[in-house]
Amino acid sequence: MARLIANLPCLKAGYPPIIIDKEQRYTYMTTLSEYQGSHGVPSIQFGLIYEDALLEKFEAFYGECWSKSRELVDQAQTHDPS
């Protein structure tokens, strides 16, 4: 569900969704849980996103996955079926 929600801004902006390969799911889960675990349960008193090294690590991982998604779309668009 989280990946679907994370993809909504991409899709609304006309960009491809972020695809996380099966081989990268463990890395995705551990990177996300490291970040979430380090900041606890979100509350109204504090912001939802904390700028720190763990967020940078998660953003880098997501960026890499999204680059692969864009490559797949580019390949599909340039593919000549004839």
C-alpha cells in the first residue's frame, strides 16, 4: 500500500511509477524500517519527515529504483515491434 501511495505523485505528474525489483525488496524493507524505526511513531507535534542520513539513504535507494523504471519506459517507447 505504501508503494502505491508513494507512486501517486509520480503518476499525477505524468512520470512512471517506481518499480522495486524482487531482488531489491529486502533492501527496500530494511532501508524503510531503519528510517521509520529511528524516528518512532509520527505525531501531530513533530514533522513527518526528518532530514538526516537515513532519509538520504532511502531517497538514494528510491531514486535508483525510479531511474530503472524510467529506463524501462524509454526502452518500451523506442522499441520497434516490426
